[in-house]
Amino acid sequence: MTTSSYPRIKKIGLIAGPFVCCLLLLIPTTLISPVADKVVAIAAWMVLWWITEAVAISVTALLPLVLFPLTGVLALKTVAQSYGSPIVFLFFGGFVMALALEKVQLHKRIALRIIAITGTSANRVLLGSMIATAFMSMWISNTACTVVMLPIALSIIQLFVGNTMPTDAKHRNFGISMLLGIAFAANIGGVATIIGTPPNSVLVGFLENEYHITISFLDWMLMAVPFSIIMLAIIYLVLVRWIYPNQLHATTAVQQLIETELQQLGKLTAIEKRVLFIFGAVISLWIFRTTIVRFFPMLPLTDTIISMMGAIALFVVPFRLQKGEFVLTWEDTQRLPWGILILFGGGLALASGLSHAGLINLVADAIAAHQGFSIVLIACILIVLMLFMTELMSNVALVAIFVPVVAGIATGLDVPILHFLVPVTMAASCAFMLPMATPPNAIVFASGYLKVSEMARVGVILNVLAIMLLMVLFLFYVPLFF
């Protein structure tokens, strides 16, 4: 049996993490405060392991559960509360609903229907594919969206350009645009909802735990959906009008392919109808929760409770009662990304440790002592840092590290923390340059159709445009909500 080699950077990170932590703990003098020094040491270990991915990032997220109690930073009971935060269960419910959509192939049916509506010309098919991917990414993981869309995209590319690798520019440009459009739409679609991408949930959980600020599902969508739509339009126009234009015409073969795929799926089955009903009910409750609570104040309905109601319903609503068959069984949860849930908990635990040690206040005080800084310039720097750093490391881990610091900076500048935190968190999902930046980028790159330079060429431009749009969000749009 062959195994892939363990990269040198991971070997260095594996040793450097605990070594740096021990070194900082053993320094005889106090750098900040006894508790803060311990938190900095543990955070350094976690950051080094997260950046190098010496071990699975979810394993790194478990370190606070062991190290905080051992070093006396926080009691085990207090640390464990972060791993059972309501936001963790909000995302758990979202994962369960995503499992159901994938199990009955409802997400594929939705994608094919959207593509069929948009038209059969090359650019219209690309637009339809991007819209379908972005819509699915609002509710299920961007990885699952890309896995579903990739074979459809490759089939469409084959219809337009043939079985061989095209050499002429217009056919090759279409293939590149199709694959990049799907990957980028999967990245940006998740920004639109709290459960769409893990960084959003990390932010919401941090705000609830540390500042007792609650962002409802509807409030986030009202703020984030316009950003996703505008960014999706920018991606489409940059691909087809600027960097990779194709000038290909419509073909009936694409429509035939879509119809064939839909015929293979058949009519909407009883199990699909149940999943669709539960899915629709949960989304409706999320959107109208505040209105419901206003009319029924005795009903303590939260986004997490709604999410868990939907998840439980998928396990208990039968579609063949006599045979005891339900939409989901517990065995289906083997495909649930449990590691991401642990990662949420680890990020929240680290933020809790930083807050308890007074490090967030320390950053705030340091910034407050230098009042000559331009708030707009600082916001731009923070967005740029987040956006380009997420090209190189896990955006969830990066948000877990970066968000408490940004909160301290906002407090020091006497700026509402959400004005900084929302665009900075959104920037973590705007990774367009490199294949390793996000799973969708890696999946389409693995098709063998793309070169790194082709992704980076359009990615640099999209990164710059995303920064400009995020700055507009910071200056004009986020203040309308918070």
C-alpha cells in the first residue's frame, strides 16, 4: 500500500506548535499578564498547526479543551460550553438538511431545472450553472454543490467543444469559464445565509458568546444576499466579457442533455416531496421567525430551535410507515462533517480564552491610544489581509483567529464592531486565486482542464473587485442594519 509523503512544512509545524507554546510558557518574565501569557502560548500552538495543517484542523480545535483547564486559564466545564454553543447546533441542523437533499438528489433536480430555464447558448448555460450552484451553496456545503455540478459542467463542455482538449481560444475559454464559474459561485453563494458557509456561523457564535449580540437568519440574508448577487454578476461579467470570452452560439444538444438528466431522475417522488416540504418549512420559519415571535411572545423560537426541528423531522417523518422507512436514518450521519462542528467549538473556545485573558481589551486600548488612524484605511487593510490570507489557509480557522482581534480593533476605534466584523468575515469566502484556497477551487482544478495561472489570472482581478465591493458594504450598507 502506498501513502502520500508528509510535506516538510507539516513536519516543521507539527514540532514548532508545541515547541513555541512551551517556550512562551517557560519564559521567566511576565509579558502581558499570567493568564494572557498562557492564552497567547496556546493560541500560537493552534495558529501554527492551523496554518501548516500539521494535523487535521478539527484536531487542533480540540486543544483548548485540554490545554485551557491544564494551564488554569478556564475550567473544563466553561471550555466545553463553547463546543455545545447554540450556533453549533444551528449548523448541525443545516448539515442534516443538506444530507437529506443530497440523499434524495433533490439538489441535482433543482440545479438542472435552473439551468433549463436560463437558455441553451454558451453564456446562458454558464449563467444558469452559476445561479444553480450559488443557490444550492446557500443551504448545503460548497463542496457538495461543486461535486454535483462538475459532471454536469463537463458534459456541457463536451457538447460545445467535443471530446478532445480544445486548442482554439473560444472553445477553451468556454471550458475555463464554466469550471471557474461553478467554483466561484459555490464560494460566494454560501455568504448569503448563516448556514451557507462556516465562517458566517463562527462570527454569529462569537457575537452571541462574547457580546450577547444576536443576528437573525433574516437579518443576515437581507444584508448578505445583495452582496452575493452583485458579486455573482461581477464574476460572470469578468469571465465572459473580459478575461475568457467565447462567442459560442446556442445548441439544442444542451437542452437534450438537461432533459435526459431530468428524465433519469423521474417524477418527484414521495420522499423528495417530504424533504422539500420540511426544507421549505424550515426556511419559512427562519425568514418569518421575528414576526411569529412578535405575535406569539410566549413562544421562545430561535434559529437554532427551528434548525433542530427540521433535523429531527427528517428522522421521524416516515414515507413508508408500514416498513418503518424514514427520510434519514442515523447511519446517514456518517457522511456528516462532524469535524467542522468541532472546529466551530474550538474557534469559540479560543475566542473565549482571549476575551477572558483581557487580550481583546488590550488590542482595543492600544488602538484607542493612537487616534490618528483612518477608520476607512484600517477597514480596508483588515479586509485585504483576510481576503488574501484565506487563499493560503482554512477560512474557518482564519476567522476563528482573526475575528476577536478585529472586534478589539473596532472597540478601540469606537466603531460598532459589526461594521468591521461583517465585511471582514465575508472576505474569508472571497478566495478566487489558488486551487488550494477552497474545496470548490480544488475540485474543478482536479478535473485537469485548468492551469493554476488561468485561475490566478482571473482570481487576482476578482479579489480586487471583491475588496472594493466589501468596502462599499462597510461604508454604506452594513450601517443600515447595525
